[in-house]
Amino acid sequence: MKSKEIRELTDAEAQAKLRDLRQELFNLRLQQHAARLERPSRLHDLRKDVARIETILRQRQLQAPTASK
């Protein structure tokens, strides 16, 4: 998921996407421990996507108080 795509989402949509990605990451970690993971690179991709969404949400949170002044 690209940063541009994430920025087009509303806060609620981004939160929902973050929740879904974290759930998928959890499931892949379980598969990894059971030695049944088909695409190990997917773990890396999911962690990066989670970090992108969290960063953008934090940027929005920091900008919100300055916009209301």
C-alpha cells in the first residue's frame, strides 16, 4: 500500500485498515511458527504497511490542533 493511497483514506478507514493488517500479521506469525508460511516476505510488507498507516495517522493527529487555532 502506497502512502498516497493511505492519505486518501479517512481516519476511520485508515484505522479499520490498520486493524485488518494487524490481524493478518498476527495470523502470518502463527503460520510462521507452525512452519507453513508460503511467502515470508509478506511479513516484511505488512510491517511496513502498518508503520506507514501509523505514521500518517500520527501526522494527522499532530496537525489537527494547529489547524484549529
